[in-house]
Amino acid sequence: MLAEGELHGASGYFVTLDKPVHENVTGSSAHVVATMTFTADGKKVTQTGAVLSVALRQRSDGWRIAAWAWTKGKQ
């Protein structure tokens, strides 16, 4: 994503996570809604309604991301 973004002049990525929409801690998975803000061609861009799905694994030193997927929202 970062390499593709550079081709289009995007930079300054910053992801803000809202409250979880769904949370399941039976094993090690969680779903959260995220808003993504970045700069493209000198203009600030925000994607609302984007969803970040994260699979977590718990280790002795805390939770770690095992896999993730991003569903693009609206610009």
C-alpha cells in the first residue's frame, strides 16, 4: 500500500481506530472500525467507514497481530 501510495503522491499516513464494532476474545480475534487520514498531492484525505479486521494472538508478553485486512471506506 505504501509503495502504491508513493506513486500517487500519498504520504503522512495516520490511522485512528474507533470503538470496536465486534469483539470476540474466545480465541484471538477482534474487529474494529477505523478512520484513515493521509496526504495525497498536498491535500489531506480522510476515509470514513473503513473497516480494519485484525486477528490477534495472545503471547506471554501480550497480544500480537497475526493477520489484518483493510476494507476501504469513502473518501
